[in-house]
Amino acid sequence: MDSLFNIEPPDLMKIQVQTLYTMNTQQRLTRINEPEGGHAPALFIGMTSAGLLPYYHEDLPPNLTDQLATEAKLPLDIPKLLGTIEAYKPVKNLWMGPAFVFREKWDKWHSRVQLIDRHHTFLLEEHFHDLIGRLHAKAPVVAYVIGASAVAVCCSARTSELGAEASLHTIPAYRGHGYGVEAVKCWQYHVQESGRIPLYSTSWDNLSSQQVARKLGLYQYGMDFSITTSS
């Protein structure tokens, strides 16, 4: 394994936000950074050891943005933030979770792990058929294969010029064997080969995803917090 570059947590958080969402010229959130798009959060706060990085949706009126800016401070008063936004639009979703980056560049993984290209999409047919038509958008797509079927897949949930956010899914019957960990190792290698930074984030209630991060020895550089309203 090779040592990774040294990037400060606030800069990593900025790269993650630019990977998760599209933004206008004023650095306001517009859409979820996926081909099918989707409504970006009304408020996203990236928390690192250096402080908070708040981002606001472009549709928020200036007075609401100003009010949220005064409330976006530590310790976070989540009920107050929810109430402020709820007065504007109904809240659809609240998200909190750790944000990780790889300490090292893995260059070895299990021999059953394969990079999926257009010649190997048959491996996705049984459990991951929906990925077959989205290989380019989700690249790199990496699978742990048993027999002739992928049982764990790691791909890029969202990609930007500088970063890629991991998406990992293991078929329930095959969980608990480390197959996902091996797939992530291969995924992060190919992301780095493309010149991007591999990022891994999850929610606080997703304990299995946090366990993958621990097994990989990932470094938690921050925490994500977001509130999404009904569009």
C-alpha cells in the first residue's frame, strides 16, 4: 500500500460537497450530482476539526439564508434548524453521518474481485441488473464474484472532477464475510488511478457500513449534516 496525499479536512469536505451536489456560481446547492438529478438539501453542513462549512439551496430566500447562517454553529441546535426550515417548507429528510477518506492506497484485493466493463455485465444480471445500463455513470464498477454472479458491488455513487463517493451493496445472504471490503479496495484503487480522491460516507444508523470503514482503516475527516425539504 502506498501513502496518500495530505489534504486538510476542510478541503476534503469541500471536495465531497462538490462531488455530492451541483452548485451555481454563488456556491449554492442546486441538484444531486447524479444523471437523474434530484432535489439538493435546503441546508448542508460539513463539520470538521476546523469548524463548519454551511451550504444553502439556491431557492432559499435571502432572509432565510441569513437566519440559518446565524443558527449554523456548534453545538448544533438541530430542533431549531428544523423549525426554521419547516416554516419555509415541509422537511422531507434529515441526514447525519461520518465522512471518511482512505489513509492508504490499496493495491491488493481478493482474486474473486473484478472490475466490471461492458464485456462482463453478465456478472451483474442476477443481483445488480439495474447497474448494467449505468456502467459509465457509476464507474469504476467493481464486484466480488462467486460463480457467475456479483454478490457485492462497489461503484461511484457520484463523481466530480476531484472526487468520487463510494456506493457499496452486498446481497443479504452474503453479508458478514468481508466481500464488500475487498470490493471497496479495488474501487478506491481505480478511482485514484483516474486522478480522483476516493471518499466514503455513511449515516450514523448504518452500522454495517461503519464496520466496513473500520476494517479498511479509513480516516474520519468530518461529519455530514443535511436537511432536505419537499421539492
